[in-house]
Amino acid sequence: MVVTETNIPARGWLREAWRRMCAHWAVKMTGTLLCFAAFFAVYFWLLNHARSPVTMMPRIWLDRVIAFEPWALPLYVSLWIYVPLAPSLLVSRRELASYMVAAVAVSLVGFGIFILWPTAVPKSEIDPFLLPSLSFLKDVDASGNAFPSLHVAFAVFTALWLGRLLGDLGAGGFARALNWLWCLGIVYSTIAVRQHVALDAISGAILGAAGAAVHLRIARGGAPGGPGG
């Protein structure tokens, strides 16, 4: 069944969203944790095993406009809450498997670029180790694997998919706006905490948008009921 705004009352979209989240919840939770574990295993291995000289990414005018803001760290970390939201609203195992394949494809493109062209971020003009809120992040995630920013790629990938699903649920403008504000906040935070430069964020946004566009087109055209159907 195709879920549209015509067959779900606007006031009932939260109830329908909760029903979807509860469907196959154990599979979704286990799959999410396994995907995160596999992603980080590959990501950190590549971070510490560059196969060629590392290129330092240049800053552009946008990096000068966006100031160093330690308070943006919660926004940066919130990606790991944001990313599971879209797959949590899918209701069939085929859709979940398709979503996982698309997410893996986006990761593999990013990893392939990291292997062929290792990159890093220039040292920040402000030493983040003087700020306790950022010291752990800098210890764990050195500023490598810079271009493209997979942090941004998955924020944009999620925003596009979640936007489509919110539309299918008949969610109002506030929920849709909040989705994009959250995404933009995450994108902003990657530059504001100096984990990435603007070119990393731009390339990550292109990668995430391309991955979501291709997958949404395939999902809409090839699956009865489309995503969430």
C-alpha cells in the first residue's frame, strides 16, 4: 500500500511513524549497530594506513566566514542519532536491505577516494586540546579521511530520505523544516569544530545527495508501494 497524505490524516502521522518504528525493531537496531561497527572498523583502518602521501585540504572563503565554535560539538555528534531515523520508518525487510545497500554504496565511494587520495585537514587556528569538550573527538578521530566528508554525506543522504518519508506520512511543514535544520546544523558543525574544511563538506553533500537521489529513484520505480509502502 502506498502511504500518502490522502490516506493518513495529518494529525495521525506521529502514530503511524511510531507504528513503523516498532515494526522489526530488533532487526533495525541490530542492523544499525552492525553497520556502525563495520563502518568505523574500515574508517579507522584507512585513517591509520594511508597508501600514499596525505594531501592537506585548502581552506576557502567559507572557512573564514564560519568561526571555530566548540558549542557545535553536540550537533556534530548528533549525526549518530539522526542517521537511524530514516531506516527506522521503513516497514519491510526488503526496503531495509535496499537502504543498507545504498548506505554501503555511499560508504564505499568515500572509502575508495580515501584510498586513492588520502587527505587531511589543516591544523586549526585554535588548539582544540585546550577545550575539554573537543579533546576526546580529536583523540579518537584525527582530522584525516577528509575529502569527502562522510559525516556530511550521511547527513544529506538521511535528510533526503527522511524528507521523502515524512511527506509520505503526511507530516506537516514544521517536521519537514526540522529535518532540514538538523541536517544543516550537522553540516555546519563539521566546519565549526574544525573536523573538516568547506571543500570536504561540499563534496560530502554532493556524494550524499547523489546516493539518495539514485536510491530513491530506484526504490520508487522498482518497489511496490515505494519506501515505507
